[in-house]
Amino acid sequence: MKKIMNTAESFVYDMCHGLAKAHPELEFVEKYKVVKKKVIDRNKVTLISGGGSGHEPAHAGFVGTGMLDAAVCGDIFASPSQIQVYNALKLTASKKGTLMIVKNYSGDCMNFNNAGALAKDDGIEVDAVYVNDDIAVKDSLYTVGRRGVAGTVFVHKIAGAAAEQGKSLPEVKAVAEKVIANIRSFGFALTSCTVPAAGSPTFEIGEDEMEFGVGIHGEPGRKREKLISADELAARIVPDIAEDLKLQKGEEIALLINGFGGTPLQELYLFNNSVTNELEKAGIKIYKTLVGNYMTSIDMAGASVTFLRLDGELKGYLDYPVSTPAITWGGSSKEDIAAREAIAALAKALNVTPAAFSKKEAVAEEAAAVEEDEGKTYKFAGKAVIGEKINTPGMGKLIRLMADIIIENEVPFCKADRCGDGDFGMSIAKGFKQLKADWDTRKKGDIGEFLVSCSEIIMEYCGGASGPIWGSAFRYAGKAVQGKKEIELKDLAAIFQAAVEGVQETGRKSFGKGAVVGDKTLIDALVPAADALSEAAGKGMKMKDAMKASAKAAVAGAEATKYIQAKMGRAGVTDSEGYPDAGAYGLGVIFTEIVKRI
């Protein structure tokens, strides 16, 4: 593998810094890997998108006037975490709301949805649309349903124009959904791509072969077959897309011939000639054509074809001026665009449509809206108390103890994960190691604030499903005792019951169903532990005795999972009887050890 790079670990960071330095109207928020406009107009609907890196110029290349306000950058082909997305939502929060444009991949949907829920808890108005334009497959390794691919670019462009014109959040969402209903794409690959961290192609393919119906993550296509000519490719692809879109003779489209990163521009233009000829034969009119790299797969050779059915409304939005690193049109120069922005800003300052502020006022509002936590450290006030009452430093001591126990049990917890992917211990330990590393940056004013602050690290750094699940448990627990610097047993019970609700709500948001006892998840241990605390509080038990009873109930709940088949999660598709659920088992170990050590 030959690539212009420093290290695989710094690849995305170095790329994003380079983009921002080339386009000074943008900035890169390194902590959360967010590329955003320097000046956010908070009196128009803001748009954020993102996903795994490796698809450049998507998505950061579409941040600018008339398209996105921010792009959240995951690692190569990996969804950004919900904490990254959550902070992007905070950075772009608008008086008119924010629309998330999400490609239909499982990881993207889960993390953007959970981030949206976190932002709503903070009073930020958020909505989302899901792009699913790929007709090649119904399902893939990365999604349930059709994948979101190059058609996403049209959603960014048209929704961005609607937002720029002062439309409301429901109106911008409706326009975006209209685009999604009228776009279809199909791709093919001549070579695999090479992920920097892997150093070798994702799949092997013969010199005379192609992958027909490939996605944008280097995954294999619909089928492998012998390479055919550009005209033959167009003759197969155009009718398939037209049929799926139910295009009629005489209708008008926008056409996107998208390169996957490794195909020379001359070949893309050649292929455009073949596709355009087929469209002319079918009697389908072309209003606008885009040819180039818009949604790539690192260095894959190949291309995709996207049709967007147009009407008068969509044409107007498509033609609307835009200025981003990857797409600029609607003006003869940057000065023209700047002049339009200045006029729009003045109109907004005067409360005429579209309403907003001047650039000077927007900069001031931006500075006031973004909380600057970089470099700050926080200390607990006073001595830790863990007795009949627990104070904020005491809760800090308990969570630090929990982190130590989790890290000590990383390998045993992995071995216990026989029904899943065998990574439970590693996934959860990663987050709690980071929590210890970032301990001094966690807010420690009251117990609720502290637990919510911990949840952000856990959500971002615990791997797999552990991040959303454990992070939500901590966040909901913190919300239950917000403002309290000291708690009693009844409050501890409330913390645990809220943690149960947090875990179940995460399931409802992601899968339409929250786990219950008997589904063979950590809920089988967490619910008995929470109920034991509530019962103990009702009986007036001592704190330590109640905690022992809670730990014992968690262990019993985990043990009971040995004798049931999992109904949710990765274990739900394996024969899981005979082994306890790893998450439930882990909770039993953690709670038991905490009681022993205090």
C-alpha cells in the first residue's frame, strides 16, 4: 500500500485539518471530529450530516453556504459516536431547529438517533431524514433496508437551499423527504479499496472482473461478473434505475455520475456519454448533470449513477446558489456569493425574510453559544462520604471503584461473552479507561451533573452497543438526581430505576422495543438490583445492607439468564442457552465487588 499519510491513527484528523486550512470559512473541532462553518446562522434551520470517513468529499466537503452547517467525521467507514453527533448538534443549535441527514446504515442510524434524543433533552429542536437511494440491494452487512449512497448529495443540496431561504424545520424536512422519494442510485466497482489501517485491499478481484451493485464501504456487490463496455453498463443500469423510480418518458431528471475515488475523470465523462445516450433513447430529459467524485470509497475504481426526478420546486432549490469546497454554483465569483450573504444578513437583521443577524452579530452569538470546556479541570469539594448518605465526592469514589473493577475484569468479561461477539469486556473497559484518563475534566458540582458528565465519555468510548446502553444508563441516572449534592437510599433507588429506563429507552429508539426481564440482557440483572433497592428503601433498611441485597439480586438475575434463550441483541441469533448474558453477569460482579470494597 502506498498512501500520502503520517499514521493510520491520525489519518482523519490530518485530513480534516487540511480541509479547514484550505477553506478558512470552515473550522475543524478536533475534539469531536466536526467540520463546521465558522459562523453559524442560528435564525435558519441548520443541517448536519456525516458518517464514516473515506467518502470524501462527502460529507465535510459539502459544509458551506447553501448546504450543510456541519459534518461529523467518523473513523474510516465507521459511524461517528453519538457524543460526536450530540456535540455537533450543540455547536449548530438553531432557533429554527436542526435537521440531521442520515444515510441508512445501522451504526449511523443508532448514533444519530441517540444523539438527537440527547439534544432534545437539552431543549434543542432536532429532526431527521434517512437516505436510502441504493437499488442494488435491499440489505447489506451495514444496513437494514436500502443503503444511502451518492444520492445523499442531492438531499444536502436541496435541503440546504430550502433552509437558506428561511423555511421552517417541518418544511425543510418535507423537501428533503421529497428528494429521498425521488432519488435512486446504482454502483459498480472495478477494484477494491484499501483502508489505511488495513494496508491491503478489502476484497480481491480479477483483472477482467467487476463487482456489479457495489456499496460505498468496499463491501462486495450484488454479483461478480466479467467486465463489460461502458455502453453495455449504461444499457443495463439506466433501465434498472428508471424502472425502480417509475420514470416516464418526457420526465426530467438531474443526473449524477459519481466516481468512487480511483477512476480518472476522463473515464467518468466517457461513461456519462454512454448513460446520457441511453437516457435520450428512453425519452428522459436531463436538466442538470454532475460528473466527478462526490461520494467515494477511498481509492476504489468504479462509479455510480444517480437519478433525481425533478419538478419546478426541486429545480428551484437545485439551482439556488451554493458555495462549499466540493460544489459551488449560482454566482460568477466568491465576491458575488459574499455579497449575497451580506444582503441576506442585513435582511435578517431587519427581521425580514429570511430572518437572522449580521455577520458581526452571528460571530458574537456563536461565541456565546459554544461552551468552552477545553483545558478546564474540576475537583470534588470536600471529603468522600459513603454511609447512610452519599455526597458528590462519595459518588465519585464509587464510580472510580466501578471503573477499576471493570478494567480488572476485562478478560473475564470477554470470556463470559460466549453468546455474543466475545468483546464485551474489551468494549466496556475501553470506555472506563478513558473515563479515568479524563477524570479531571468531568464536572463535579453535584451528583447529577457528575453522572451526566461521565455518561458522555462512556457513550463515546465504550465500544459496540455498550456505549449507547451504559451511557444512557448513566445519563438517565444523573438526570434523576440533578442538583443534589447528597443522596439517601431512596435517591440511590431512584438512580437505579432511572438507569433501567435509560437502557430500555435506548432499545426503543434503536429497535422499537426496550428489553425486559427474560430477554437475556443486562436488564435481567439491573431490574432486580433496582427493585431490591426500592424495596429496601421502603423498609427503611441501612444503606450498606440495601446495597448488599441489590448486588445479590443482580447476581441471581444474571444466573437465571443461563436457562433462557436470548430474544434481543447479537445473542438472539445464536444458541445462547447454558450461558449467562455477559452484561447481566458483569453487573453482578461489579455490584458485588463494590459492596465488598466499601
